[in-house]
Amino acid sequence: MEHSNAKMKVLDPRLWLASGFLLGATFAALVLIATSARAADIPMSWKWEWTKTDFSKASVDFSEILSGGPPKDGIPSIDDPRFMAAAKVSGQDLSDMEPVVGVIVNGKARAYPLRILTWHEIVNDEFDGVPITVTYCPPCNSSIVFDRRLDGMVLDFGTTGKLRNSDMVMYDRQTESWRQQFLGEGIVGEMTGKRLKMLPSRLESFAKFKKRAPKGEVLIPTNPGMRDYGRNPYSGYDTASYPFLFRGETPDYINPMVRVVVVGGKAWSMPMLAEKGKVIDGDLVLAWSAGQNSALDTSRIREGRDVGNVTVQRAGNDVVHDATFAFVYHAFYGNDKRIVTE
């Protein structure tokens, strides 16, 4: 079932976005949360809300961490996911071009639709004994799958309600350490500096998933009435001129909201890849094909513009990658590494 705070709809920032409250919420969220990483400067609200978090350990300045609006678990993770055979899912519930995070572990395939992940951001799941966390951060369009095992523990993850570089800051419920979703790295608390293992996945259309995994399963809502699944509360976001709740530098050679494909520390422009169809970099093969709705375009995801599908392989095997925005790559890798644009 969804986390216990799941019924607190009023705290969900997606509802504010839909109701036109964005300007006021954005102004409030841009207020500096902390002035330094010293324990004396930790906001009292953090201390009250995060009694188990070791704030004496941190790898980032607390001033870089902004409130996205909701409190801890205000955006509820899915902790007891339900699935349906892909072949039984109707087009009314999930259209062929809608985006899903496709995952195959030990030959078992599951798809996690963005129409659900947009409202929950984290799914704690298990594949034949392999505990995984499927994550999606709408403000940076970053979908990453992690192995939940670290330091002899199986971790369960939730949302802090906070952002850094417009990227979700998640936390584990075992130590309440905070973790950067884009990197999988602990940034505050006991787990600071420790990284989760990323697992290969694809952000692909439901049709593509069904074709490569006809016996696969699809995540379905635990409570279909909890959210307006299928609606995009960030309507028009991926064609906006500037990212949501972002205070850092943006690249001066590419639109910050252009999609890029990130593999390790290197990134390629999605428009360039779409134009070429295929890019070969050493033993790495990146390929693009049409037929996937943007989850961040129109108010209904199934009507979003076609942003295409990407695969990244080495010797025929999928490689860990992320299809995110240019500003995200620049925020975490800086000017030292440029996005390949031609």
C-alpha cells in the first residue's frame, strides 16, 4: 500500500500546480533553508521532523537544499506495489505511446507507468529476491532504478519533500539519511558518501515494453481514486524556458530544458540523437526511435508530444543511463564536461 501519509492530498505540490498556485508556492520555496552545514544552523523544522537523521554528517551545503512544498512522505511512495499482466491492460488505462520505466531482472519484466510515478516518485519493489527502488523525479525527468541493498541492509525509500538542483532528495527509512536521486549518493546523515548500485532500465513506450516483454507485468494503482492518474500536473513544463525551483547555473551552449541521454559522466543531446538515429561511441551504442509521449507536455500524458525512445547498449546488453534535462547534467557535472550536441 502507499505510505501512511498518502491521504494528505492538500500537501501534494502536484495539486498546487494544477490549481494555479505555482507562483506563490515557488516564491515561498525559494527561501533559503539553511546558511551552512554547521549543526547550529540546522533549521528547527528539520530537527523536529527528522529526529533520526545525523545532521553532523553532510557532503553538501544545507543552503543548496530547498523545500519543494510537502513534508516528509508528503509525496507517498508505493511500498506494496500491485501488478497486472501487460496483455490484460486496456488502452483506456494505459495507451501504447505512454511512457513507462521498463525493468528486467533475472528474466522477469515489469513496467512502471509515469502516469503513476508522477504522483508517487518512488516504488519499493522486489524481483525474485532482488530488492529494487524505481524512482522518477518530474522536475528533472530523471528515472533511475536502484538495488536497495547497501552495507548489509535492505533499505526502504521515501520522499523528503526537498530538492537539490531541482532533483529529488530521497531518504532511507532505516537511517533517515538523505540521498540525491540523480546520483544515488547519500548527501546527509549516516549514509553520506555511499552510493546505491544503479540497475539498467528503459524509459520507453508501453508498446515497446510489450514487444520486448510480452509476458511482463505492469504497475497499477493500489487506490485508483487517490490521484488523477494519467493527468500531468506539470503541463507545459518540458517546453518552459527555465526549470522548476532551480537556482544554479545553466549551460550557455544548449537550452537547459533540452533532453539529454546521460551514461556515466557523459551526455548526448536527444535532438542530435533523434536526427542521427544512432550514435556509436567506442563500444557504446545509443539509438533513438519515435513513439513515446512526453509526460511533461500536455495536461493528459497520453496526448503529450512525441519525444521518442532511447536505448543504450554495450555488446547487445542494456547499460545504465538516464534521459534527463540538460540543466541537470550541467548542475552535477559543471563546465568540465560538455554535452555532445553534434
